[in-house]
Amino acid sequence: MAQAFALHDGTGGPRMRVHTPGKYIVLFLFAPVVLVAIGSGLWLSNAERRAAFAGVEYRQSLDGAREAYYPIPEFLVDLRMDDAGRTAYLRLKVSIRLDSASLNDAVEQVDAVKPAVIERLALFLRELRPEDFDGSENMARIKSEMLRRVNLALSPHDARDVVIEDLIIQ
């Protein structure tokens, strides 16, 4: 709303000046800048959450339930020396299969404790010898122990399985 004020310039004729109040200047210039800043702040705060969900792979199980597979980065571990005194190295890539009850909460929890999960797995694997990976029974024991250690880090959420995607011993 523009307001008109009559001014007298001393010559006898009134001169009209339109005056826009300062609150309208603030409203039309400052308010859009504030709205854009708030919107971009909210978008950037959600970027971290979206990044946590970016690596997760969702699949349907055989019974129709939705499952999430959270990939753990590939890591290299030196194993315990064998009987001949040789050192072997293990390159391992695993994914954690999460329960379908509360996938979003579980994915956020895994993302928060991922360094602890990697540390627990690495410390466990460093105590193994290359002979410990021979046979399906030994591999099942190793997988169950890895799952137990992952679940210790993830409590109150539980992982259903540790899926070994790549395992190379040199």
C-alpha cells in the first residue's frame, strides 16, 4: 500500500511524493532470501541421510518380505602365520542383510556404527589362520561368528546374515 504525502516546496503548488514503508521492502526482499536459505539448509541436512541409503540394495525375499543389504567396504587383513611361518593376506567384501521389521532405523544404525563393525570383523579375522577357511563347516562357523560380532555392534537392531561377496586368501 503506497501512501501519498503532500509536500509544499514554497512555490505554492503542492508536490506529491509516493512513500513505500520499510516493512514492505523487508517483506519483498528479505523474506524470499530467508525462505531459500531455510529450504537449502533442510535439503543439505537430508543429504547425509540420503547418502546412507544410497549404497543399500533392497531385494524381495522368497516369502515376499523386503530385505536390505548394506555393503561394508572391502578391506585387507593379514592373517595369523601358518605352521610354516608364512604370512597370508585376506581380502574380504561382505554385506549385512538387515531384518525387514524396521529397515530405515536399522540402516541408520549400521551407518552410525560402521567403523565399529569393520574393527570387530578385522580383529576377529586377524586371529584366523589360512587353514581355518578350509571346508564348508569352517566357513559356516566363521560366518556365524562374524554375524555375532556384527549383532553386538548393532544392538538393539539385529542383522539376519553376513553375506560374503568376495573372499581371497593370498
